[in-house]
Amino acid sequence: MRQIILDTETTGLSWEKGNRLVEIGCVELVGRRPTGRTFQRYLNPEREMEPGAAEVTGLTLEFLADKPRFAEVVDDFLAFIAGAELVIHNAEFDVGFINYELRLLGDAHGSLERHAGVLDTLKLARELYPGQRNSLDALCKRLGVDNKHRQLHGALLDAELLADVYLAMTSGQTGFGFDAGQAVPEEAEALPEFGAEGSAFVLEAGAAELEAHAARMAKIAKKSGKTLWPA
């Protein structure tokens, strides 16, 4: 399964007020492991940044002035995410901004959901930890993900942190190490894509996956005396 952990930074909190993207950051996972492929672009928003946004990102108009506009990177971005499942924290925010940018370019590209599926980790966290704080920083602390180097918000950095948080929430896996240069096996590269209307594909478990599942269930049964999912 191919997943893209995605985060954005913006000039303000509301695209309805004309705020724009200033950064997109993506990290690719295949089979729940980082491939080493990332996508990161700073963007010229062609408008002022709101004071709060400038404060949390550390980005300035002077820095962004010579960066590409969204129209100049849209094809590369859509090619990177095509057919994947996007894993986004508070997806409504990021998807809203990206769809706004796409609409500004006309009808040629359609909506983001036409190109990829979307999984919202904020909704997942609220189901797992009801009544608790579920910001990215709070989840890092709760799940033991090291975020000491996160002094400012950055799309690629936050996507890397979210990848560890997502894996921890869904399987207890953390710390895959995005600087380790891990590669995925070649057979994992042939992946199905979403259809034009976002139709889903069902992947059957292979022999090796079934064997690994059986071994895992046997280990759990030995420790606890039973399992909820028989091998």
C-alpha cells in the first residue's frame, strides 16, 4: 500500500479569506515503511502573510519572493501523490487549501480527492484518545515521538513527525528513521491507482504476509493465552 504523509503551511488560517499555501511537504511510505522519497516546495503566495502564520512558520515574504507559484509545481505535486492514500492531520484544513489552489487554476485538475484518497489522523486520534489533546505535539509526547527539534512549523518536518505518530497510533511502530535511507523491495513498486472517481482497489494478502500474520498471532497467544484474530 502506498501512502503519502502530507502537511502544508499557509499565509493564514482560512482559504475563504484568500489565504494561500506557502509550503507543501510530503513523505512517501510503501508497506508502512519510508521509501526515502519526499516532495517539498516553498511557494510564493503572492499576498501578505498574517502575523500569526509568520510567527509559527518563521517564513517571510522576502524569503518566499523568488519561490515558484503553485501553478508551477502543481503537475509535479499531483504526479507525486497520484493513486496514493494521503495521511493528513486535520485533513479538512489542508485539503481545503489545496482544493482552493486547484480551483484558482481552473477546471483542468479537478479536486484533490480525484487524485488520491484521504485519511485524517486527527479524527483517528479523537477516536483513540477521546477527551484528550490531539495536536501533533500532544500526540508526539503521548506516543514517545521525539519532536525536540520542532521549534517552528515546517511542512516536511511535520510530515515526518506525523508519519511516526501515524505508525505508532495504528501499530505501535515508531522511529523508522527517515535519514536511514531505507528502500522498499522492488515488488512493492507496482501499485494500483485510484480511478477517476476515486474507486477503491482490494489487495489480497500474499503468502509471506499470511505467514508473518500467523507467526505474530502465535506469539501474542503464547503471551496472553488468546487472540482476537485467529491465525
